[in-house]
Amino acid sequence: MPSDRFVVLTDAAIDLVAELGMRGLTHRAVDTRAGLAQGTTSAYFRTRKALIEAVVRRLADLDQADLEGGEPSPIDFGDTRAAAAGIAAVLDRWMSSGRARTLARYACLLEATHHPELRTILAYGDASRAQARAMLAAAGAPDPGRAGDHLVACIDGLLFDRVAGAGARSAPPPGTAENRADLTAAVTVLLQAFTAPRP
């Protein structure tokens, strides 16, 4: 379990990255955003890379908590319809109250494309891919390993489109029942496509 100071510093860093991008992530800026004495962040995270690693760990912990049993309820991967609604609820949260986290996550992923040493730290999507593979295996998908990877990629694309792409302008407002219903319909189509028997 992370310490209170780790949470305060990394949450401040996440907000900065979401607002200003990776260029805005400095030890001094995190201290200021967190309302702590200058030098606090550098005492915990000596280098910028260590700070980025901490941000990624915090993002991963928060995302995993959402996938394993956040509000409104744990995702039921044994029931396709319930799974679609559960995934939609998580996506809606990541578009609304968790939007800063989503933007910070994308910024960290882009940073890793320029700094290969960060790729192993990120390991983004490993847990969600494992869950998707297990769910599709239980649903009888012909190739659950590959289908799970493709499903996560499609859902990631849906999230990105709604947060940063054209979907942000044309979709229902995040945080609404209408948005959750629209997302549920989209995820249901994906789940049906990936569990359909091959011709």
C-alpha cells in the first residue's frame, strides 16, 4: 500500500501531466501543486525518471482498482451483458471524474515511445489483457488470447476517441446515463464480435 506522501505527490504529478503534458512535470511543479515545501518531491524521487515511474505505478494501481472492483460494482466477466455494462461504467469514469488520469496515462505512453527504458516500467494493459483473455475464453471465443488483445486495443481506441478524438465532440456527455448506455452498446458489439464462432 502506498504511503500518504506517495499518493499526494503522485496525484499532484498526474494532475500536472494531464494539464501541461510531460514538459510540465518537474519536481518543483509537483511540490507547488501538492502544497508542500520545495525539495519534498526530489527527496522522494531523486530523478525525473524515478518521478515518472512513480506516476506510472500510481496510474496502474488506480486503474487496477477500477477494474477489480471500483464503483459502482466489480465487473462480472462471466456474463457478457454485465461485462459490457461494467466496462462501460469504467470507461465513463475514465472520461469524466478520471479524465486527468486518462490524459496522464496517454502522456506517459507517448513518453515511452521516445524513451525505450520506460516501456518495461509502463507494462500498460497487461492486467486488462489478461482479464479480457480469460473472459473471452469463458465465453467460448475461438482464439481467446488473440481476441483478448484485440478487444483491449479496440476499447482503448474507443476511450482515446472519446477523450481526445472526434468522438469527444459527437458522443453523449461523459458522466451521464446516456454516455454509459452508448458505451455499453459499443462494448456489447465488440464482445459479440470477438466471441462469435468463426465461419
